[in-house]
Amino acid sequence: MRRPTRADRLEDVTGRRLFAAAGALALLAGAVLLPADPLVLMAGPLAAGIGAAAVLAAPPGSPRLVPAIAAATGAVSIALTAALSTADGTDDPSGLTGLWILLEPAMLLLLVYTPARWSPPRAALLSTATAAAATALIVQRALPGEGLIARVGASALWLVPALAAAATAWYLRWSAAERERALRSARQEQRMSLAGDLHDFVAHDVSEIVARAQSGRMVLAAGDPAVAKLLEQIEHAGVRALESMDRTVHMLRTEAPLAPVGGLDDIEALADRFAASSGIAVAFEWRLNADAGRENGSVAHRAVVEALTNVRRHGVSVAHVSIDVYERDGSLRVEVADDGRGAPRPGPRDSGLGLPGLAERAERLGGGLEAGPRPEGGWRVALRLPMPATRTVRRSKGTPA
């Protein structure tokens, strides 16, 4: 849905002001053409109508003006009720005043609804209560000789529409606030997902570029003719980084749901690229015969990317990496292990990305992620995700050497 522009908002305000002006003119014309006897009977409807017109014409940038007008109009109506309910000789033989009296509660209901819907809560509370009380007390003007029970019952009955108007306004207000909170939460989740894409995919490729560039400098210094091959590999890695950035920018510019970048079927190619670029032997084993689901595949791919990136960045004397994808006890298992030696890896960061962020996402899916040193040396990352309830048998994959 298109968001309203400044011109749209200006047109809306102008339309409301024109409507309010027309309503005020109609009230004044009615007061002249349809006189009541006595004239004081028309004071309440006129005051309520003018107050409603003023509320409609109020500028949007003055949130406290609307409840002030509504409260003042309600107070005037209550004062007129107090005067007219005790006055003598207020009958209208023409019968025209009854039409005007019906107009007053209608305008007061507008004054109940509008502040409750749009004004600041504290200011709206007083004005809504005043206008609602004025609506309930109007009936007292027609019951000057009735008993207390009849008066209270009639006012309680007239209070029902005012309470309904206030409840509707507050419900719509709450509903709009909930939608806004949900929208902010969705945007925050989208930003975190995009940040994860940048970290998991672009950072991995950029790390590869840096490693190849460093190798290129050493080869070039030694005069090795293989520099052309290394530069070509650097170019390919840079293209992959740009493609990752293009996907991220495309998701930022569109409102379509975020599609997972990479899945289980892409892990083997990822392992081959890592082996070719790092010179580290990679053993990839696939023992999965059922479809694990799109979201599981995306998380698994992210976990492998992060694990290999950490091997490249932090691994010491790593000669061999194993990647194992299999199913056990109704769960998808993905394990990445290396045989590195030396200092321990850095601990989890507080950025919400990397392995800590993937662990949180795995927990939301009902699984978990563990990362730590192996007893025999090296580092191990193990991901566990529940398999879908409805499974689709897939073709078996080969196990490359």
C-alpha cells in the first residue's frame, strides 16, 4: 500500500477544514431559519456543532488543541444542561427544537471519539470523560419533574453510545500501535537478517580475497609465473563478493520476503571453493536422504560458511577440514571440524552475528549449535536442527574424495 505523501496529507486537512466550515455555516443558517422558543434551547446544539467543527478544522500539528476544544465544549453542554433542567417555560410548541437536541449528542459523540483516537492519552482522558458526561446528561433537560431513579436510568442509557465511541477509539488506537510495533519488529528482524548476510557471505568472500592478495604479493616477489593464475582467482572471488552485495542491495530495495541465500545443495560447492583457495584439504561427506527444508538448509549453509571463515581467519597450522551432513534421531546434523594447532580461537562476539547469532536462530527452530575445541586437537562446529514432519525423499549425493 502506498504511503501518504505530504500532498495527500495537505489535501486531507483541507478537506476536513472545508467540511467543518460547511457544517458551521449550516448550523448558523439553521439557527436563523428554524428559530426555537425559547432561543436558549438552541445554545447547546450550536455550541456542540461549533466545537465539532473546530475539532475537524484543527491543524494536525497541535495534538493538545483537539482535547482542549472537546473538554470546553463538553463543559458548556453540562452547564447548559444544569441551567435548562431547572428552568421553567422551556417547552417548544413548534416541535423544531427536538431536531436540534438530537444534533447535540451526535456532535458530542464526535468529540468523545476524536480525542480518544488521536490525541495524547492524558489529554484525551479528560476531554473524553467530559464529552461523555455531557452526552449522558443531555437527557436531563427533558426530565425536569422526574424522580431520581428515572433521571439516573435515563443518563445511564444515554451514556452507552458515548462509552461505545470511546471504546471504539481506544481499540483502534491500540490496534494501530500494535501494527506499528509489529512493523518495527519486522524491520528490525530484516535488518538483522541483512546484517547476517553481509557477515556470513560477503565477509567470507572478502577474507578469501585478502588471503589470495597476500599470496599474490609473495608469488610476485619471488617471480613465480603462477601469479597470473592467482590474480584470476582473486578476480573470481571479487565477483562473488559483488554478487553477494547485489543480492543484499536488491533485498533492501524490495518489499518481498527475504529468500535464504544458499542451502544444503550449495555446501559442496562451498567446500570445493574453500579447498581451492586455501590449499587446505577438505573432506565432504553427505549422508542425508530426505529433504531437510528450506530454512534448515539456509541455516546449515550459514553455519558452514561461518565455520570455514573462522578456519581461514583464526586457524593455526590447519591441514585438513571435514564437513559432514547427515541425519540422526530425527534431526539434521552438520559438523565442520579441522585439525588446527596453536592458540585457542577467539570467544563469541556480542554483535549478534556469526556463530552466536546462528546459535540463537538454531534454538528458535528447536535445535542448537555448539562450537569448541576437539580433544584430539583442532576446532569443531556442530549444528543440530529438527527435520520437517513431512519429508520428501531426495536423491543421494556422491561423496567426493
